[in-house]
Amino acid sequence: MRGILLLTLLAFAIFSVNFCDVDADDLPRLNFRRILNRSKFSNNKFKRDISSTGLISEQDVLSTSLVNFKEYYPDLISYIIRQYKATITIGTPPRVFHVLIDTGSSDLWIPDASCIGAGCVNKNKFSSNYSISYGGDRDPWQISYVDQSGASGVTATDTVIVGGFALTDQVFARATGMNSGFQDLQADGIIGLGGTQRAVIPGTITPIETMKNQGFINVRSFGVWLGKASEGGSGEVTFGGFDSSHIVGSLTMIPLASKFDITGVWVVSLSQISVGTLSIPLTLRTGLTVIDTGTSLITAPTTIADKINKVLGGTFSPQAQAYILPCKATPPDMTFTFGTTAFTVPGADLVIEAGQGLCASAILPLDIGGELSFLVGDTFLKNNYAYFNLDESVIGLAQAKR
């Protein structure tokens, strides 16, 4: 697998291009807002997303020292598990569901009216008896996480409205069982924006695939804009293209580190990370990076995280497995270089309020193992617009316009 990844990377060149945004006003859009999730599902989802890439084993994930901040810094764990929730409808007449936006998975699933388990409480539920467009039950379905929390049920088809566009006969899963891992999840289910190859649901045709198949979009792609807290924590997904009103300049197209048709993983390669006077060059082997809207912060291998946080002025806390910073700290900006193009995260966004008068660094130590090195989440994406193109196997990045 490693050889395949490296050969694939070498076959591409990073390039800057003024892609047409295909008259973004006519494209499907999905607006969303940031929410606080105190569910342990968020941690387990992270573990499953990483282990399901095919670039790292689940055992590597199990042996990783993934942070458990809740006991020590409750406000910090709250930040880490903030995610983005959008509204879709399923069925005829339409039933409203609030779903997490997640580029790290590929399934669309929601609770069923017959759902049993602690995770089913206080959720909007789907009833096939009240939908005249319901296409009938299909296959058994189950999704589980590292500690066996998860959901199960049956797959089905129905009309799903996403961004105002009605997708007929869309495959989704009705969860008839959800255990306590989802009990505090402030959403009903998930809409995954990864590739079909990563889907748990048998025979999945993802909403993006359906949009193209039914003529709503010409390219299997989507652009993601994340608003900052000062902007209300809102955001937007534009399907079939990107919204040029949210970017400065042009998009830089970065090839995926493995063909999307093989793995469905949004992995690219960093060539350098810089902060202050520190510059850390990376190679094809040491710079593999997952771009994920379902993750709040940024993780780096411990040796690199140590160097970065030393520049930021952070002190490592073994209890929290994080770096504590003075709340009045004014760290330098941090840059992430793909090829020769650098993308910036302002220093102010690297300081996270952790409660009790303490603050922490947005750069976490995490030795993922396998071939992956970095996980880049919303701290980066709030400052840089991302365009995910399945057809061309690239991710486009540009400075987000504020």
C-alpha cells in the first residue's frame, strides 16, 4: 500500500488554478451551524475514521494515547467535540433531521421510529409508514466503534432533500438500535461526504453520487466554508463546485495521496509546517495528512507537536495530554505548506480556552501510527476554504475570505 501511495503522489503535481465555480448560485447548498457534542461517540468516531482509512490498523489506534480531557478540562473537551450540524429531510411528506457534516465517513443514517436504546432518546425519528415515497427495506446494517458503541438497523431508499434538491431513491440507513454512545449527541444522525468505498451501508450510493446521477451537478465535488465563532459559527457546503465569494485568489489543487477510487480517503501530503522561526520539512512518508471537517483541532506526531508548542509557549500536561498556554499568549501564525503553497492559521486561533483560567494549544500530540502523520480539522478549515473533488482526486485550498 505504501508503495502505491508514493507512486500515485509522484504522478501528480500541485497546481494553482482559477476553476470555474459553475455558477454557484444554481448549485445545491447545505447550510449548517456549529454545535457542542458531549457524546463519547465523537472520540470513537475519530478512532474509527482513522482506522478505516486502510493506512493504519485498528490496533495502532487502540494503542494511541488519545486525549481524555473531560476529567481535567471540561471546557477544552467541549471545544474538541464541537461539530457542524445541518438540516435535511427524508420521506414524503418530508421529515426533518439534523445531521452532522462529516468528510471522514460516507454513510447517511438516522434513527428509526422503532429505535431502541439509550442513544435513541430525544432524536427525530423516521417512520416508513408515513412516507409515500419509501422504497422498502433492503439489507441489515450495523456500525460499531472501538469500544463497541454503535448503531444497527436496516438500509432503505426514499426521497432525501439536501440543500433544496430532492434526491429520489436515495440509500440511507434506519437505525433501530442506538446504544449509549450516542445518548448526548446533539444531532439525529450523520451525512458522510467521503467516497462510496468507505461506506458501511451495503450498496451505498452517496448523496453526492446521486446528485450527479440525477443531473443536479456535473462534477462529484463540494466546497466547504466554515465560519468562525465571531461569525456565529455558521458554515456552508456547496455541492458540484465551490463558491468563489468565500475565497481569496485562486484554488491550489493538491492531489490526493492515494487515488480516491481505491480508498475514498481525503489524504494529502504536507511538505512543510512552520511557526515563528521554526520550519519542519516533511516528506511523502512523513507528511501524510487527513483533512476532516469532523475534527475540531490539529494533531501532529508527538516529536513535532513538542517542537511547535515550545515555540507557542506551551507546557505539556500529562494529565490532559495537551499543552497548556497562557490565556494572554500571542503566538505567531502557523503555516501549512502543500508543495510550494503555504496556508496560514492565525496565532490567535491556536489558543483554546480550557476553563479554570487556563488555555490550551490547538496542536495536540497524537502518534497515529501506520502511514498517517497529521489530522487537520476545523482550526485549519475555518481559515482556509476547502474544495473536495472526487472526479479529479484532488483537494483545492484557498485562503477563506472573511
